[in-house]
Amino acid sequence: MSLKTVGTALTRTIWIRGNRTPPVARSPKANRLSTTCSVSGKGKQGHDKTKEQSCVADSDRPSGAVPSRTDSPHRGASGGCKNTDEPVGPPGVTGRRGRSYFSTAPPVDQKSYLWARYNEMKRLVNDLIPPGACNLLNSSAIYANNEVNLAEVDIYGFDYDYTLALYSNALNTMIYNAAKGFLIEHFRYPEGILKYDYIPNFAVRGLHYDIQKGLLMKIDAFHYIQPGTVYRGLNPLPDEEVLELYGGTYHVPLEQDSGFYGKGPKVKQFMDIFSIPEMTLLAVANDFFITNDIEYDPVHLFKDVSEAIGMVHLKGYMYKWVVQDLDKYILRGEETHAVLHKLVSSGKKLFLITNSPFSFVDKGMTHMVGEKWRDFFDVVIVQADKPHFFTDCIKPFRRLDTKGDLCWEKIKSLDKGQIYKQGNLFDFLRLTGWRGSKVLYFGDHLYSDLADLMLRHGWRTAAIVPELEHETKMVSTGRYALNLTWLQALTGLMERLQTHRDPESQQVFLEWQKEREELRIMTKNLFNPQFGSIFRTCHNPTYFSRRLCRFSDIYMTSLSCLLNYDLSYTFYPRRTPLQHEAPLWMDQLCTGCMKTPFLEEMSHIR
């Protein structure tokens, strides 16, 4: 059973059993909003009259009485109005279904009433969430942000690193250790930093770093910092201190936040998978100076760490490690070969645009695909210098000979079997004629690979998100399903019953708020103890999620996901409700879609 099915069943059950009054408060002054639900039918004389009377408008009811649940417009699909002797209402209030009414007077014991509603809701959640409710989730699926018909795609383009070639986590450890060595050897940092080993599970992709304050944090789609995810060094910063540092708010102003490519004057976003060891080294270096009470400038530290990480790439260390042990560092190469073979066999044109050098790409592709890997591609471009490749219209293409040396002739065409260096997208479009939605480009970096292609050139884009494999695995657990559903139910309960303002009720709400916060922490820790899911903050999408939806038409764990679909498949994004549409969607989990308090809770407004 999927979460959608469970949500539908749970919501309908709550309408019938948990909610004693309809969600809209009506008064004699608002009779124009009431409707008559006459039911015609054949039978004995008087039978039709009984049916009609059981569904009369609210304005015909006795003063002070409210309709039973079966009088709600949300009754069963048959449209009929059942009549039963089952009592309804909160503790101490009597009533019968059908034409019966019960008093709107508040219960004598507010505290008992609130806990009764709580226990009933919790019982419903536990009864209706079966084990394995989310087993339909599959990390091999492709997810759509926008409708994409593969039958209309004739040209497939690819980045290389973390797209055609997926790397093992062992590479992150090597990058971290080498950069840590550069900090000590070239920047004369204290040797005590050497004691810090790489922490594989510390950072996640998409985090922001406040350069001036030396803080690593997760920010949501609305530029708000998620409480509990701000780290100075390796330790979390108390929420009170975060508020003090940011002037009494969790909001990071746009002018300070990262720009279009993730680099702002004061805040940088780490969007690249290669940046995970960089974030860890930043945290480690900050932690060393703080714990040893050594005065330092966080801005200098940021620049030094960034340069040390850059040296690992510029000096070719990463390329050397991968080439020396391809089996250790490159994952799922046979799947890359299968994808390329499938596309070419179907008559599709392929091209490669990567920032990596040819010698490195050649060794990796030969390992995964074979010595004739270039036969798969119509155009191969290396050292492209993305994202400038997509915006610079001046830098020309250079051709490389069979030895990898530069040739000097002017490039008048991009030919199959040749290797080209640098260049720019405008010349690429002019020489190939490949434009618009018939081109689908795959990459892992939302800014460098996909943003310009999506926004400026109208290409289709596909994001490779390896973290999906872990995230979907966590979401598919019964523990996550139960925690999430109960979190939603408790939130809805608090929203609807918040009009109870007496001291006893407020004490109950404090306990519920504490439990809600514990549920949020438990849910977060399933993904990453420090920062949680890369896709969500407490309730909002992350800044990373916002960019993923903005810059990619589809996204997936790896290229191998294409093997699960034929090349005429259409990906349809699921229509999800806007907030003002939510009450119309019966498949919303629990009561999160009900935005109007109960009639009895609204009685003070009359």
C-alpha cells in the first residue's frame, strides 16, 4: 500500500470518526453559503420526505446545534445519508448520527478532551499504516519536474564526472587528505590538523557556508536557516546564538546569499559532489582553531581551504589516483556502456561536454566502454571550462590530435571521431544545429551543467543525484512512514485545536509541541544526524531542492535508470496541490489539508 493510498484511507476515516463537525463554521447570517442536499428516490409514501429532511440545509437546524458527520458534504461516494444509532461527539457530549444533533457547549475538562482527540488520532495512524507502506519507492526510477517525451529527444548530451563516471566514496577521503596536507605544507597551518581523519557522514551536498562567520548550515527554499543545522567547526551552534548572529532572525538576505552559480559575497553554496570533502575540511580547520583557542580570520581560512582543494584538481592528483586504480574508484561502468549502446542502437546522436582533460576521460571511458568508446559519440569536447562554456561566445574550439596535442587550424565543423577542447556553446549550436527540446543533457552540477541550458537555450535537462539511492531507501522504511504520518497528523491536530486557550490546554499544547519537535529530529536523523535530508528542511524544500526543480526537467540516481524505460516513454510530473487547493485533495496525509478549525473551536467568533 502506498502512502497515497494510506493517506486517502486515513483522511476519510478521520472525517468519519475523528472529526465531529464539518470544517466550515456556519452561522444564521451565512445561510447563502448553505446548500440543500435533497435526495429523490422511490418507495413508500413518506420515505422520500424522510430522506430529504435528513439532508436539509444548516439554516433549518435547531439553534446551537451542529450537523453530524454524515451531514457533511464529504460523506460517502454514494451521496446517501446513512442513519445509525452510533453515538458521536467529544467526551461528555451525546449525539446520534443521521438527523441527530449534539450540543456545542465545550467539554467540562478541556485537558481530557484534547488528550482524547490525540489518542484517537494516534490509534488511527497506527491502525492504518501497514508495514512496508512505502515499498513502492524505487531508487532506479526517474522522477519528473516537467513533462518530457523521450520520443521527441534526438540528441543526448553528457557530462563526464559523476554522470558517465560514478566514483566511490574512497575518492572523497583521498581528496580530503591531500588538501589537508596542502594546508600544512603550502599554507603553514599547524600540524595538529593532521589528527583529524575524514568524516564520511558529516556533510551533505547543497549546504551553505557563511564565509565571514565560519558557519556551515542548511537553508530552505525561502532563504531561512533550518534550526539545529548550523555548525561552527564540528559542533552545532545553539539556536539562540544563531538568532543573535543574524539579528534576531533565521533569514539570510538575498544580497548576502549565494548568487546564480552558488557564489555570493558572504555566503557560498556547495552544490558539487566534489565539494563534500571541502566542507568537511572547512569544519575540521575551524574546529582545530576553536578548540585550541587560536585566533584566526574565518575569511582567510575559507580561501586557503578552497585553494588547497583546487590544488588537488589542478595538480592532477585526483586524475592520477583514479587512473591508477580504476576498479576501486569507478562504479557501475558496465551500466554506462549499456546506456550508450541502447541510445546509439536506437539511432540517437550523442555528445560529451566535460571540464576534465582528454587523457583522464580516455582512460575512464576505455575502462567502462572499451577502446572504441569514441564511436558512440558524434562530438567530444574536453576541458570545456563550464559554466563559462555556456555563456562565453568568444573562446574558440581547438582540435586535439591522436596524441592529445593541440592543433592550430580554425574549426569549421565538429566531426565525429575528433576531440575538441574549450570552445563555447554558441559556436556549438551554430556548427551542429542542435537546438531546443530535441536535446537532453545529463549532468550532476545544477549550476555548471544545467542552469544555462535550461533557462537560456531551451534544452531539456536531466540531473544525476546519487544521493537519491540513500534517500529513497530511508523513505521506504516503515519507521519513516509511521513517524512522518504521525507528524502530519499531530500538526493537523494542533492546527485545528489551537483555539483552546485556557491554561490547561496550553500545557497540553506545550507537550504536543515538544513531541512534534522530537519527531522532526528523528525524521531528520534517519538521513544525516547533522543536516538531515538534502531535499527537505523541517517542512519546506531545501534551497537545493528548489534549484533541482528549477533547473532540471527530470532527475535520477544514475544514468542506468534509463535502462528501465523505452525511448518513447513520456515522464509526467505529478500534480500536487497548492496550499489553497489542499482541502480538495482527499489523498493528503491525515489532516494536514484541513485549514479551517472545527465549529466548536470557532464558537468564540460568533
